[in-house]
Amino acid sequence: MRKKLSRILVLTAVFLLVAAVPFIGFTQTTKRYDGVTLRVLTMQHEPIKQSIIKSIPRAKAELGVEILVDEGEYTTTKQKTVNAALAKTGQYDITTMADQWTGEFQKGKYIVPLDDMLAKDAAFKNAIVQVPLTFTQFNGKQWGIPFAIEMTIRFYRTDILQKEKLEPPTDWDKYWKIVKYFHKNPKYPDFYGGAEMYARDQGYLIGWLNRYWQNYDFKPVKTKNGFWDENYKNCFDKKAFIEAVNNAKELYKYMPEGVQSFSLPEALDFFIQGNAASVLLWAAGMGNASEDPSRSNVVGKVAAVPAPGVPFAASWQLTIASASKNKEAAWAYIRWLTTPANDLGFWVDNGKTPILAATYDKPEAKKLYYIGTLKDTLKISRNCGNIEAMEDFYGGDLFPTAMDGVVGKTTPEVTADKVSKLISELLEKSGHPQ
Amino acid sequence: MSKRRIILIVLTIVACVVVIAYLFPVYWLVSMSFRIQKDMFAWPPKLFTLHLTLRNYKGLVEGHGLLWYLRNSAIIAPLSVALSMVIGSVAAYGLARFRYPGKVGSQIASWILSLRMLPPVAAVLPLFLIFSRLRLVDKFYGISLAYTFFNLPFIIWLLKIYFEDVPEEVEQAALVDGANRIQIFFRITLPLSTPGIATTFILALAASWNEFLMASQLATFNTRTLPVLIASFIWDRNLQWGYATASAVISALPILIIGLFIQRYIVKGLSFGAVK
Amino acid sequence: MGHKGGFHGLDGRTISRANFESRRRRWWAGVSKWLYLLPALAILVGIVIYPLIYMFRSTLFQWQAGIFGRFLGLSLWAKLLTGETLRIALTNSVILAVGTVVCELLLGLALALFLNETLGRLRTVLRAGLLIPIFIAPVIVGLMWRIIFNPQYGVFAWAIGQRGFSPIARDDLALYAIMLSEIWQWTPFVFIILLAALQSVPIDVLEAALVDGASFPKRLRHVIIPHILPAIIIALLLRSMEAFKIFDTIQVMTHGGPGRATEDMTYLIFRTGIWVSDVSTAATYSWVLVIILTVLASFFLKYAYRERG
């Protein structure tokens, strides 16, 4: 009798244990942070902003965290991060950071390195697209997790190029062919081969960079961006730059009238209104504009290739503030935002570029026609790198000086000298004597 | 019809044309806010189209929390104006009526004037640090205090001019009769300078309602105002012309309506040097 | 308290009640006039002091891109004061300030003179319409003009029959495009001030001049302008206060470009201080601006107040 009872007891215990395993496994994989409030500063870039805001209820349901969102446009986001960091009140737990701010933010200790947390999560680290991950690696540490990737893409009109038997602008020669073909072509009045962004904010940045990187010989020098090497010594190649400037200068003559006032919105509208055979844009700036019938005259007639030369890639990354009091919960939230399901969902619903490599190959991702192009572009793209004074690189004198060369105000040789000097100045400002 | 009358009519017609032409940009903005983006950038430009839509406004309310931003602006602007009008009118009265030892009075006045000429951009970070230390960040009264700081110089200067225009003899007579300053201020000075007060009020209201810089720094989670929303649509990567123009129209309406209501007072208020 | 006839004054002597009352009143009057200024000064001084000190300190000790504290002494001042960036920005600021104020005055006067002659009731409507630009946020005004000046789709290019032409695409014209948008917004302000002043010019003097056969320019110069001079001075004062703070329109229309063509002092301070986070440089530029504006303000006041009488 006793033997039978004990056998029943053992069997019941085993049964209960086996039945409980799935539940134990489930609660172990998602730890909840009920009662924790995370304060997030998001940039007002629609894909990023909508992804975070629209997923607030789900975050509450699945993680238990309360998400409060503050937002700002580009410079406001930067200034707010600086404000909050200096005031040391823990105003934000997570901020979206442009990768070029890494040098500055880590120097001032505004954000914490994420290496420890990543070390416990090797699978995640390997699942991320590796290229943007390197954009926030600085001084041997990882400072951010990519959240949205920007890259320069050339969009073109499939119908017109097919009709005129022109090849897509995959390299500079083909692009030149297109641009020259439509220049003052009587069959196509008011139509141009390309439209670039020239205005202060965007264009002068890209106008010569793609070509400069194409010209630059990266083999002998240990540099990632063609401006300074791994010891932060100036390795600017004046000859490569001069050729790039001359190329841009020549191209300028074939651009639409008034293009010097074209920032991204004007260039985009010029293309989707149907006045250009191609346009060079940040992929995120296009979004799904060309397929929106209320905005575009060219629905269904657009395809994309990586920018000719070497495309430029940058990113918005998620960082954890030093003053945050909920770092563990913040990391959990970041991991939640970057699960495969959310990564795909944010791309399909909001147009936020995926950051997990696997997402690029999923069939649902093909919803937007240039997902394949994004993947190809990332492989061959470059980034301008990082130093403490990196934002001075973008917002200081360097690009207007280069632009002077492009529009012919200074000769390319003089421009090259000036730019080289400015790069040295930047390096010294960041604490690297030349 | 006399020659004079013909000239008058011609002049009137020309004046109408001039004003209508002058207001063209406003018409253009409003028209854009009711169009789809394709129609905003047609060539030749569609000066007039019946193909109108409310999608921009709908999108603002449904997807971008327009009403929330409106509410915040509606709290902060009047609050800051009330605060700065009270403090400012008292200071203006002092500067207008009293003689301060030495040249202190005019020196203070000129210092206040130079404060007004200084762009706030310069002091964003330290201002934030002060407000953070005083726990005024992201609070309605905090932002109102910041606006007061920026509007005070302008308000004090305008009101000073208006108070100086109120004839001093009337006040002196009342003083002799035994009234004290407070009674004089409320019963004599204020009523006689009502147009001036109205003008200062609407200008201060417009300034606070449209202020962007300090709002963008001090308003974080709970108090973001309309200009912050408008600015979010004007950033290059995100420039959505439809939302930008629609939110601009909505933002301009309240001030315009109030301004048109008290228009009579404003015009009187801006008649400096006119015969009383 | 006191006994009939007198109090003990502070010096021990007896003074009359009436005397005491008047002394107390005078003492209170002396003190109370400061109380009027107290709240305003408390806010203004309290809030402005720390930024001024902070900004001054930043010019001497490096504050840039997360890097703090290295002593710079006067090296930053020397470098920036002789740099080309400051020269360009200062020139642009001055051109903008002088250009906008002068044009607003001239255009406002012209509009006022013109509308002064129109029929009364219509004048009210026209005047109300012209009030509109004043109340629109400068960001929005900038947006309006950016749309109008679009070289490929804008109404301006269409109106002059040259598609592709846009002042904001040319570095020699962009500054004037900014000036235009500012003038457009603020001329009505000057216009209203001057219109009201015009309507108070005494008719008999005007009639006398007409009888004397004076032509319009002569009437303008000798009769009208002297009468409205106080209003002109005030309009000048009010607009000059704002003249150096042009920022929003530049931000929206040109971002300071093409190149540096539309970068004024305010935009420069924004770019170096907020965008690039080089607070030391921005603080130095700010102090240059503060000094210039303070000098201008006191100079202006001396002259303006003398004219007003």
C-alpha cells in the first residue's frame, strides 16, 4: 500500500514538474519591470518617433514599463541631451543619439558604455547589422545600439530609363551618361538627369564625398574615413579631393536651376513630381513618398541603387544616460525594441530601417521596394568616423569651404589646402596634436 | 463727379489691390494647408484650386496630438502674459513717474533696453541649468517665468512710453486731494492708457504664443507647446509641407482672432505722439 | 503713543504731529519708488546674472564637445576676433539690421501716406488686413517665403517668368531674401504707428500749405514729417530693438547658406553653441554682440530721447 502511494506521489511530482517547465522557461526569458518609468528622448524623425510612441502600450503590456516620451528636432535633441547630462537630474533614461555625437558624449560622460550588457548577450550582438554597430565604437567601447540607419541612395525612374535605353546609375560613368543625355534635351523639356541636395544642410555634405572615397586609396593607410588614420593623424588626400571637387563642379552645371537652395525636401519633391530621372537622397528622407499618390506623380515607377562611388552611411542609436536610475530596465527596453518581431514590424509599419541582419531577408520586408538596396548599400558604405569634435566637422567650416570649391569661388587646389588645414584643426581640438 | 472724387476712388481701388497683394503669402499658406502635396508643387503653380482636402488637419489631430499641444500653449501664454504685465506695469510706472537719484533711472531703463536687444540663443545652456536647479523645468509656471524674463524688457519699455503720455497734472491733482499711488494707478493711469495696455498685451501674447527657443529647451514631457510641434515638421529630413502649413494656420488663428477683436484699441495704442 | 501736540523724534526733540506725518510720508515715498522696480529687477537681474558669468567664464576656460576646463586665457578671443567668420556674420547682422529698419520705415511711411487718402470705412478693413503679418510666428513667415522662393515650383519664379530663379539659391541675393521676409512681416507695425500719427496732423496747417501752393514733396518735408517725427522715432526704437535677433527666418529659409551668405550673429551663436556644442566660441561671439548692442542702445537712447523732448 505504502509503495503504491509513494509511487503515485513521485509520478504526480514528476508530472507537475514537467508541466511547469514551459511556464518557468517563459517567465525566465522576459523579466518584467513593473512600476518602472523610463524617460525616452526621441528625435522627431517620423520612423523613429512613431516606432517608439506607437509601441508604448505594448511595452507596458509585455515589459511592465511606463514609457514617457520627449521629442525634439536635430539640434534640439542634442542640446536637450547636453542640458540633461549637465544638470544631472536623471531627466532621461534613454536618448536617441546621432552616431557623430559619440565622441563628445562619451568624453563628457553623458552616456554609459554598453559592453557589459552586450557581453551577456552575444547572440544579439551578432544578430545586429555589424556596420552601424561600428559607428558608435569609440575608445574601445560600444556606446550605442543602432536604431535607424541612414544611407545615401540614388533613386531613379525605371520607366524613363527603360524607354531611353539607359542603364541604372550604379556607378559614376552610368550616372554621367544619364545626366548628359537629359541635359537640354528637347524631347524632355524641364527635365533633368539628376537632382542633388546642395543647400547648406545636406548637399554640400554629399556632393563630393562619394567620389572622394572612391578615389581614395584605402589600402596603404590604416584609415576608415580617408581623413585621419587610427592614430588620429591627418591623412587627407588632396589629389583625390581635387578630382572629386572637379567632378562635382562639372556636375553642378547639369543640375536644375536654383539647385543651390535645394535641401532634401526640395530635391525629393523635384523627383516625385516627375522632373528628374534620378535623385540622390538619404533613404530615410524618401520613406515611402514615391508610392504615396497624394504626394507623387511617379508611383510604381521608381527603383533604387546605392549611391555611385562609395555611399555614405550614418545612424541614429539608442544610448543609456549616465544619470539614469533605471539602467537595467532601460537595457531591457532597448532589447525589446530590437526583437526580430519589432524590428520587422517597425519597418513595415513606420519605415524605420531594420537593424537586425535577418530582417532584411524576410519576405514581409519587401513591402518597400528598396529594402534590397539598403542591404547592398550597407555592405559598401563608409562613415565619416568619430572624434570628440565630430559635430564641428559637420557644422563648422569644413563643408562650406569645400562647397566654395564646388561652386567655383576658390580653386580646387586652394580648397584642398584649406580643407586639410581644417581637418588638422579639428583633430587638435579633439586633443590629438598633429 | 469731381476730379477729386475720381482720384479718391482710383486711389481706393489701388489701395485694395496693394493690400491684397501684400497678403498673398498668407493666402498661399492657408491654401497649401488644404491641398495634397502633389498640388502644392505643380508647375505652373496652381494659384487657385477646388481640389481641397482636410487630411492635413485630420492627421494633425489624430496622429500628432495637436489638441494636446494647443492646450499647453493655451495655458502657458496667458499665464506668462498675466505675470509679466503685472510686474512690468508696476516697474514701468515707477520708471515713468519717479525720479531716481543720480541717473539711475535712465541707466536702468537703458540696461533693460539692451537686454531686449540680446538674442536668447546665447544663454540657452546656463538658463536651463538655473531653471533645472530651481525645479522649474517642464512645469507650466516655470516656462511662464522664463517667458516673463524675456518679455519684461519689451513690456516695461512700451508701458513706460504709454504711462509717460498720461498727463502728470491729472495725477498730481489727485495726489493733492489725498489719494495714494495705488488708487491713482488703478483709477487714473490705467483707464487713460487702456489702448496702450491693450497693445502691449497683444504683442506680449503673440510673443509668448510664438516663442520657440526656450520652449524647446524647458518643455520636455508634459508642457511642449505649439511652436515645438510646428518646428518638428520643418526639420529637413522630416519636412511635411502639409502638416507644417496646417499647424501654422492653427497656431496663427487664436492670436489673429484676439487681435482683430481688440483691433480698435491696438490702433489707438500704436498712435504715439497723436493729439489726445 | 504721543501726547497732545507732539511726538518724540529720533533725535529726542519734540516734533509736531504734522511734521512727523510728512516726514514719514517722504521717507515712504523715497523707499516705495524702489519697490515698484523690485519684482522686475529681481527677475531680470536674478536670471541674467548666472548666464552672463557662465558665458564669460566659458570664454576663458575651454568648454567644447564634452571637453572642459583647459585654461585658454585670451587666446580664444584673439583667434575669433581676427577670424573671417565673425567678420562675415557681423557684416550680415549690420546689413540686416539697417536694411530692415530703414526699409520698414520707408515702406511703412509710403503705405501710411497712401492709405491715409482712402475712404474711411474701407481704411479700417484694409488696416485690419495689414495687421495680420505681425501676429504670425516668424518660423511660419520663413516657411511661407521658402515655399514662394522655391526655384522650380515657387510663385516668385513663376511671376517673374524665369523658372529656376530664386534669391535664396544665390549667395549674393540670399541675404536680401531674408530681409524681404522680415520687412514683409514688420512693415505693418510701422505702418499702423505712422498712419495714426498722420491722422493727427492738424488740418489747418495742411490747408495753409496747400493754399500757399506747396507741392506734395514740400508739404511732406516741411509740414507732415515734423509733425509725425515723435512717432517715427518710436517706430525706429521699437524696430531697432528686434533688429539684431533675426534667426527663425534664416533657420527655415536658408540655414545660414548658401555657404555663409545668410549667417548673422544670432545664427552664428546658434551654430557654434547649440549645434556644434562649442560653448566657448559661442560665448565669445555672444559677448561681442552684447558689447556692441549695449553701446548702440545707450547711444540710441541719448539721441532718441533728446528728439522726443
